[in-house]
Amino acid sequence: MLTALILICSVTLTPDLQKCNRENARTVMRAPAQFANPAICFLHGEAYLVETSIGRQLSSNDRVKVVCVRSAATDASVPVLTFR
């Protein structure tokens, strides 16, 4: 199973979105569900973000990157997206 990690990076710190990762992201969250298919994981990761207050408060300097990783490799220290 896969978990969607949502990374929010600042364009001023990481102008190249490919270099945005868990270490340099401004915010790192994970989707509250697991997925069997990478494409579904990616799409749902984006959809979960849009439904949150974090997703609605993105600035023009923020860039979003969704990374799908094996659920077993995701540790509990990464907070789950919450809906508000």
C-alpha cells in the first residue's frame, strides 16, 4: 500500500520543485488513507490538501509536491492532514 506525502515548499528556498523533499519542505503532511495504485495516490493526495485549511491558505510563493511512498516506510512523526 502507498501513502501520499504532501510537501509544501517555498519557491524562494527551493526554486526547483524536483529538489523539494521532506528535509527542506516548509510543511510535510500525509493523507489519511492508503492507496494501492500510484496514480490514485497522487490524485487523492492533491484532493486531500485542497479540502484542508492549509490547502486554502497557500501563498503565491508556495509549491506543492505529492510523493507516494510505501506506507511501511512512512513514520508516525509525519502528521496526518486534518479537515477544517
